[in-house]
Amino acid sequence: MRHLSAVSAAAVLSAFAAGSGTAQTSLPAINVGGQRIVHSHPVVRTHAHAHTHVTPAGPVTHTHPVAHTHFAPALRPAVAAQTAPAPQPAPPAVTYPPAPPITSSSEKYFTGKEVNAIPFARPGEALEIVPGLVVTQHSGEGKANQYFLRGFNLDHGSDLGLYLDGTPLNMRTNGHAQGYADANFLIPELLSSALARKGPYSAEDGDFSTAGSVYLQYLDRFDKGLFSATGGQFGYGRLLGIKSWNHAGGTLLGAAEASIYNGPWDRPDSIRKINGVLRWTRGTQEDGLSITGMAYANRWYSTDQLPMRAVSSGLVRRWGTMDPTDGGDTSRFSLSGRWSQKSGNQYSRVEAYAVRSTLNLYNNFTYFLSHPDIGDQFRQFDRRTMVGVNALHGIAHNVADFPIETRAGFQGRYDDIRLGLQESYRRTPYDTIRNDYVNEGSIGIWTDTKVSWTPWLRTIGGVRFDYFHARVQGLQQFYDSPLLMNSAGQPAVLWTAPFNSGTKANAMVSPKASIILGPFHKTEFYANYGEGFHSTDARGTVQNFSTTELADDDGFRQVARIPILVKSRGAEIGARTKIVEGLDSSLSFFWVNVESENQFEGDSGTTAFGRPSRRYGLEFANHYRPTSWLSFDGDVALVHARFRGVDQQQALAWVGLLQPGIIEYGAYLGNMHGNYLTNSAAVVAMAGLEVGEQTGWFGAMKYRYIGPRPLTEDGYIKSPATGTVNARVGYRWQDGWKVQLDAFNIFASRSDQITYGYGSMLPTDQLHAACLAGAPGGDVCGVGVMDRHFKPVEPPSFRLTLAGPLSYDTGFKLPDVTEPFNGKPPS
């Protein structure tokens, strides 16, 4: 009230300061609450005012003339018309960070808006915005995706590093697969940016980064908020809410998601997923502080891959299952923080995280191969607590007039893990193959220096040092160990825990170097070299004996240990140009060698020998936006991938399958030694189209092609090519609401989501009865019937989304549903 009174008094004094009320034509402009108010055309009138004073002699009444200033009513409309402010455009709901400097031709940066512009059916598929990256699924929507990039069959993430807000998603020594990276908890609408780097060329990239790394960042603020509801075919439903508040000197962002899905399968997936994020932020990414908590839980049934012979014979439909009890459940809870500071020519950033996760998986990939009577289902479990820290400090300076930027970083991580493998029947375990307690820790120290020799020539040199240490303690008990039959037909207990325990440590140095040359207009050339690595399952580094079979003399069968760190080397040359207005094109030639493809097989609890490998190829990526309402994307990757050397063990096994009396069963087909890297895609192509402005009608299409792949080392079994098209059409209102229809596999492709080539056994197989009778011999019965096993692309489906701003101030107000059809553009 004192502020308003002071303003009023100042206005009156200004009027009298002119000498006369009629001499001044307007009052001065004044500011009230940050708004400029202009008074015009005052009319001064004088009124008589009587008032009474109380004095010792009694009450005395006086009359004074009092001048008042009024605005003539007839003038008010004209004044309003003259002073009405011009309409201002609404501020954007989301502010995306600028792109960082690019250091290789294959490196790409995307905003969250770009990630969400193209339709995708599952959260992990949002990563397919990275050129050449394929994300698919074979075992239910709660299990980690399968990834393919640069000729790598990355399984669930073995050579692709995934990070969210500095927290690694790849799980070391995981119950199912090394590098298991579950991206199903991602909320794509929350993404601020995605930075994709391919190859081991950056000193910042450590474990699991041989093929590439993707750094995802969530938003710190969502100004308008978001409410989104989606419904679709096959029982799909999703609710999402996002909102920001000012709190405690910063911004509090909350998001909650719930979704369900059955899929087209005869045994519905029955997915039940809940997800939440709560983040408090102060300042900016470069100079500020944030604390983030996340919680996620999911449970599902899964229809795994089917043998082609079962579908061809009519034993099951394409949407059927061989084991209706397969599935799993998972949870993830995390707390992370970030502190960053920028001062003068120096900057610092520290990220810390703690993650608690659980995983239960029930799978049956070989059906009745190992257990002809009850089936081959097995359970894998993983319980872990992961803590870690990333620290970075950079300084910019000049030496002899050359601008130089030096960075140094530290990365530390520790995993406390309880994991195991059990055989089960209808989700009931009956023996334990592995049950281990693992402590695994690592430290990484890295540095790099960028020198700008001229405005068109830059070099980057870096190196990183990594040290890993793991301790494995077997917890398998004698009484629940597998019971096998020896050569004499007597039962034998395979209790290997005391002999498959121990510790393992190793260190590795990885140099990096890059040259960026840009003497031509809007064009740069790149040359990169780097050494990298991936860690292996700690259980395989200390394992001495097989956990699933006896030796020929009925004793424990020895297996070879694997190293905890496997070296990789890669190089790349390429160019990137923007010489054509609106067109961003890049061409990259690369090669990468991996010293060993050794892996611990979580599905069998043992190790597999892997030879060195080599991959080389080219990538051509294009993004073209000729106008503000139209953009095109076109990418193609061509890769040649082969093992190096000769697989002598496989050659001997193949010869064993050619013996008289068993050759007629055909188990040798697909088991000959060869150099094909299994499931390595030689051709990957993607094309995208996006149309529409910020408001009004919009649409998008995405085409994805994966070429045929060898499924066995000799190339006998191959996968078909896969091509799918997704589409989107919708309408955006100016107030933030939108309606959107997504359509998937619109041309009804009947190809495979994913395909494998291996041996399995069905009760209807002729070999099944022969093995029960003991006729063919152990080698053939252990291989089974070689076949193509596939999970089909889901049939065409549609999902409808209604989304809009989430505001507690203005209330819940739906948009004008007639606007898209009245022929008028949004104002």
C-alpha cells in the first residue's frame, strides 16, 4: 500500500509542478508492478470540502477548495487504442541447449524436440535417431533392447555406452548379459538432448564404447507442463504428466508415467509399468546445481523367438509362444546430483550417482533340448547397488598465441552385485547353476588437449587410464547344484562354486587423437584414431570348470578363463558440409578391430571362446530442411564384418557331426567353422520426413531397413531383410494442446524384429524321439535341430494421443476441437 500511495503522490505533485492543472496536457509515464502506464488528457475540477476541527474552545468548521484531476470518459477508448501493447508471441515451453563442438564426421547432436519428432513404438527406439543404430526387441517390453551398430551385434549393450544425466545404463557382470542396458524407463518427452559419438576416439568415453556412446540429458525445466494420454490397439495405454515449479530458489520438476500393453501375442504381454522423476535444479547446466531422483518398476510376460519349422508346420501361429510362462520383472531406483561452475577461463563439473536395481528373467530359447521331458526354461536374477562419480575440469589458455583448451577427468564406479542362473519349470526354480556375490570396481583417469592452430585447423590429443578389480564369491550350495548322469548312468552333483571363485584385476591405457581441418566454406574434414575396450563378465575371469557338463572322464570339465578387459582399436576419416543452405551432410569411412569376442554366456553360465574380429565400412548421413515446415533425413551404413583367424574348436565339433550314423540327422548344417560375425548387419538404412509448423497440421514418416544377416559362422542360415514404415499425423493448437495419431508398420511387413540361428528341440521333431531312445549320440542331441528362430514384426497398429499444457493456475481447459476443420489458420 505504501508503494501505491507513493506513486499516486508523485503523480499529483508532477501535475502541480507545471504551475496549473490546465497547462499540462498529460501526466508523466509511471511504472507500477513492472508495467508502463501512460495517462493522457486530464480534466481538473475544483470542489468545496467542509471539515470540522476539535479545539479547546470547541469545534470549528472550515471550508476549503480542493482540486481533483479526472480523465474524461469520452477519451478513454482513444487512449486505450493508442497505448495497447502489440501482442507478443508466447515464450517456448522448452529451451534446448546449444550443440557442442563436433570432433568427428560421425558425431551427431540432437535436441529432445528432434528425437520426439519421428514416431517410435517403444522408448528405446527413440535412440534410432542416431544414424545406423538399430533398436529392437525379442523378449517382452520390459527386457533391455537389442542394439545393432557398425556391424556389431551389440546384444543388450556390450559395446554401446548409454548414459542418462551422467549415469551409466550399462550393467557390468549382469545376470543376463554383459553390458545389459535397459532403456525402458526413459521418458522421451523429458529429453533435452542426445549426443552420439561413434568409435573409441574421445578420451571421455570408457567402458562399452567401442561401437559408440550416446549421452542423454533430461530437461531441468518444463515451463508449461504436459499432460498426455495415449490409447491404442492391442491393449496399449499410457498416461504421462510433467510439471515444473519454482521452489527453494530453484526449479522443481516432476514427471509420472504409467503404461500397459498386451501386444498381438496369443499369450498377452500384460505389461504393467510405472515410472517417476523428481528433479530440483538451480542455475544452468554450465553453472549450477541439480539433484534428481528416479523410480521405475515393470513386470511382463514375453513371447520369445519361435523356430521357423514350428510356424511352417502349423504347430504355433506367428503370434504364438513355446512357453507361456516366460517373462520377468525389474525395478530401478536412483539418486544423482550435478554441480557445475564456470568462472573466467575455467570450468568444472561433478556428477555423482547411486542406483539400486533388480531383475528377474524367465526364458526358454531351446525348448526341449536339454530337458526333453519338462523343457529348458531358466531363471536369471540380478540384484545390485551401483555408485559412482564423474569429475571434469577444463581450462582455456593461450600458448604462443595459439588458443588451447585442456580437460582432465576422473570416473569412478563400484558395483555390489548378487546374481545367478537357475533352471526352472513354469517359473519354479529346481536347481542352481550359478549363484554368486560379485564386487567390481573401476577408476578411469583421462585428459585431452585441443589446440586451434589456425581458424581452420584444430587438433585434439588425449589419453585415458583405466583400472578394474573384481572379486567373485560362489554361493552355490551342494544341495541345490545340478544333478547330472555320468557315463555309467550314475547321478553326479555338479557343485563348482568353490572352484569358480577368486579375484581378477587389470589396467589399460588408451591413446586418442583427432584432426579437424576446415579450409573450405562450411565444410570440415576429420581424421580420428583411438583405442578403447570393453569389460567382460567377472565370473568368466575366474572360472575354472564348466557349470553345465562333465568331462569325458566324468570329472569337472575345464574351461578357459577370459580377460577382464578386451582391447579395441579404431580409426575414421570423413567430412561434414553445410555448403547447401539447409542441408547437413556427413560421410565417414571407419574400421575397428577387437582383440577378442570372448564372452561369458549368461544363458548357460559358462564362457565361450571368441576370436579377434575386424569391421570396416562407410556411413552417409543427411539432414535437409529447405523450409521451416519441411525436413528430410536419409542415412545409410554399409559394413563388412568378419572374424579373424580360424575357429579350431568349431572345426573339430563340425567334423564330429559328420560321423557315420549321425550325419543323416543334419546337425552339421550351419555348424561348419567360418568367419562370419553372426547377426552383423551389412546394410542399415533409414529415411525420415517431417512436415508442419509450430501450430496447425503436422505429420511425419520413418522408414527403417535392415539387410540380410548371417546367423551362423559359416553363413548357412541367414535372416531375411526387414523393412518397416511408421507414420504420424496430428494437429497443434496455439495454446499448447495437440492431438496425434501414430501408425506402426503401415505396410504390414511380415518380416522379423530379430532373428537367430541355432539348434533347438521340439517334441514333434523326429530327433526328439531318437534322443529319448539314446540312438544318435550325445553330439547330435546336444546340438538339436538347426533352424532360424525369429520374432515377427508386430502387425499394423494405431495409437491416438491427446496432450496439452498442465497448469494449476488456469485450470483444465480443452482446445477448440472445430479449429482444425474450419479452414482458418491458428492465430
